[in-house]
Amino acid sequence: MLVPLLVGAAVAVATGVYGRLHTPTGIAVNLAGFSGPQAVKVWLGSGAAFFAVLQLLSALAMWGRLGGFSPSWAGTAHRWSGRIAFLLTVPVAVHCLYALGFADHDPRTLLHSLLGCLFFGAFTTKMLALPRPGLAGWVLPVIGGVVFTVLMGIWLTSSLWYFTTVGVGT
């Protein structure tokens, strides 16, 4: 587990260093139908959070933690909900890093920036740990729990904040 942890830490630090050293452009991901890049970011982030919740529920089903509800398709649902959640985070990360950089001008944006870096580091650690044989039974649930918790923290400090201050409109 040392190699996945070290690589994950390196990804988290490299993401933060890039975000800090890169001069923000203010311009990034935008899609037709949205009022601007911030709206795209918060809706994609909300989609990622939704699929992360599905991933949590499917993981609980796979491990028999939902009162005996453990359908055969839970593993497939878990893998696909995780893939979709991650894919939705990529344009959000591009927007955050390229357009905004590592922001620290108030506690919310500092926490959001730190959580964003931690998310990609924790995700990297989880992906590198998955194929490792002989892991203790608690390792993947703990790493997955960290990835989920950090993603929810990112959602709370960005999308929920946006929806409660700017509004829910596109």
C-alpha cells in the first residue's frame, strides 16, 4: 500500500502546486444551455455527487450492509457509477485549475481547493490499490470512504454554496 499512498500524495501535491503556480485565465469549460462556466461546473459536480451516492449504495449492497439486499448487479452498478462520477469531475477540475487556480481568498475557497487536490490524490490511491492482491478487507472501504467524503465536501463548498447564493437556474 505504500506505493499507492505515495503516488496519491504526489498527485494531490502536484495538483495543488499547479493550481497555485498557474495564472488563472478566468476562461474554461462552458456548454450550451448554461448561463456560464460556473453553472456548468456546479451541475457537473452535482452529477458527480449523485453518482457517488449511487456508488456508496452499491458498495453497501455488495458488502451486504443493506439488510440482505445484495443484488448480483451491485458490482456492475458500483463500477459504472464510479466511472461516471469520475468522468464528470474531470471538466470540473479543468475549470477549477485552469480558470480559477488554487484559491485561498476565504475559508470556503481554501477548503474547496484543498479538498479538490485531496480528491484526485485519494482517487489515485484507490485506483492503484484495487488490483493489489492480499489487501486487508478494510482497506478499500476506507479509501473509498475517503474519496466519497472528500467529494461530498467539494460539493458542499461549491455546488451547494452556489445554489444557495446564486440560485438553482442554469
